[in-house]
Amino acid sequence: MGHHVVMVPLYLPFTLDETDQSAGTPIFFGGINVYLDQKSAFGRRLPGWLRRLLASRPLLKWAAGKAARTRPQDLGELTLSMLRGEAGNQARELDELIAWLKTQPPPDVICLSTALLLGMVHRLKSDLRAPVVCMLQGEDVFLDSLPESHRTLCWKTLSARAAETDLFVATSRYFGDLMRERLALPAEKMRVVYNGINLAGYDEARARDSRPSSPVLGYFARMCRDKGLDLLVEAYIILRQRDRVKNLRLQIGGGCGPADEPFVDSLRRRLGEKGLLGEVTFLPNPDRAAKLKFLRSLSIFSVPARYGEAFGLYVIEALASGVPVVLPNNGAFPELVEATGGGTLCAADDPQALVGALEELLLAPERARALGERGQGAVFDKFSAAAMARASVEVYEQGRDRNQAQPSNAELRTQSA
């Protein structure tokens, strides 16, 4: 679109389906340094050459592969410190980021990818004289999982930092309304931009001869309890026991880290006890090509998440593949189903309701096909990366214009005098 963008990774190198657009950019707030900063004053005094080594991409990638997924219950102090920004233990990391940004062309706008980075908003605005736009991506689930000793204080600190932020971009009306209330934000600071995906590879028509000969139920998200994977496995077991849908298979794909493996192993044992493990395929951590092939092989898609998803990108990916969705009636799911017409809803955290909704659609293949085609058309029309980019640019321009319209400190002093 003709705009120059600098993408700066924080904490760890990006893990992406596509080309890393941040190649050549240093990683700031490197995960190892952030941890050492939090744990001891000695870590905060390490020499610069050693800190740069600890923030190298190969070392961070190796450390990420060895570590289990961090738990919110263990991160209260670190989260609060990060939200305190220049007053937190990671102040040196913030200094280094600001110093590097000053070597780049002056930004018209700075976008933070999550509200958990709002600890740096004061320094970014004061040092770079640029408006800050912040994306909202489901932070409430993480913050609410913090121990009570830090949860309330983290929300309070986040709300104070949010007051300094020019605009917020929520991924759905549902999540925008939720966070506007929880952060006490005025309505004029909130915008909604739906997530979009790169549609390359999804535009292959799902020809009839490429459809599975037997029905296939699919799941593609992080393999964890919060996403309701165990609910879907139980629903599959019930469907096989009823045997109204003949030869039904289950395919499970998505992210699976060290912390998820015990949960996945328990599901394998459960399926083995029922004699169904051979009918279920697991595809952990696939690349983009494998993911597209996986989605095209499905008849019905479901991620029965137990909590209110801020969006659920996997819903759009399934619909882009022409696969109808069955989702719980919570979070942003009703909004996505309404916007796409590509699926049905059922009661949340209710295995019997899930079974009924899945069985009804599996026994009506023509209706399922029509829903999938309708959803696919809507995704290509409303949920492309290009559509998201256009909407994002509009928000960034609004943030820039709001910033330019605000009087400077000197003007404020003059007016006061």
C-alpha cells in the first residue's frame, strides 16, 4: 500500500507461517534478559556484550524450544514489572529499545501488538513524539489467571497506562466492549478491525472429488483444555458410540508445546480405552502447507473453547477452506458466525449440546456444504489480509490526526498563562 513499516520482535523470534518481515531487526526485551532483570540486580547490571549475546536469535530460539509454556500463575511479579515500564525492573530494556528506534526514520504512528506492552507507552510518546495505537488480543484471560496478589494491581496499572494511549484496536466488537469497560476507556478511543489472513492457497476450489469419502471432524488450535479439545474428544466418542454418522474420523491439529504434551497424552489414552485411537490423527505444529492440506480434508470444524475468545483466527482459516464451523455461543464466535453465515452455534461447555449440533450438521451434508461455501465467500470478501491492512491504515491515520490536533506542551503552558 506504499507505507514503510518497521516490525520489531520482542521477547522471542517470531514463529510464522510466512516470511519473517522482521529479518535484520534486533530483538528487544529478549526473554532471557527479561527473566534475569526480574530475578536479580546482578542480571540488570550485566555488560552490554553479554546481554546482546543472550538476545541473539539462535539462543532465544533454542531456549524457547527447551522451555515449557509459562504459566500465568507464576508471572504476577514479572507482568506487573513490565506494565510499570520505566519504573519496572526491565527499564534498561526499554532504554535500549528507545535508543534504537531513534536511529530509525521518525514514525508517524507506533503500534503495540498487545496491551501487555503498554508499560512502554509513556516513554514511546515522550521520547519519539508519536501517537501510540494498541491492539487488543485476548489479554483478559491471561490477566485474570494471575494470582490475586498481583491480578488487581496489574489491571489497575494497565488502566492507568491505557489512559495515555491514543487509540485501541480490538479484533471484535465483543472484545472491544469488554476491554473498554474493564480499562474504563472512552468510546472514542476504541476501534474494531477484524483479523485477516493471507488467502493464498485457500482459493483452490474444494472440488467434489477432493472431499473426504468418509466424514471427518476437525480441530485446529492450541492443543489444550482451555480450547475445549477434551470436550471435542468426548463428543467424538459419543458420536461413534451412537453410530448414526458412519465411519466418522477425527483430526486434531495445532500448536503443541512441552506443557501441552501431558494433556494430549491423556486424550490419547482416553481414545485408546475406547478403541478409537486408530481413528484419530494428531498433527502437532504443522507448517503452512500442511495446515492448508489439513483444513481442506475436513467435513466439519469445531473448537469448543471454554472461555470467550477475542476472535479465533482458526475459525476464519477453516471457513476460508470451505469448511463449516460448529462453535460455542460465547466470546466473538456469535459475531463471526453472523458475519460469515458459515456455521452454527451451541451452548458453551456442554458436551451433549456439542454432540447434538455436530451430529445434526454431519447428517445434513448438503446443508454443511452450503454453509461452507457461504462462509468461504464471506472470508474472501471481509477477512483478507488486504482488508485488514486497509482498515488498520485508517486507524493509524486517525491516531496520527488525533495526535497532531492535540496542543503541544508549550501551547498548553501558553494557554494556561
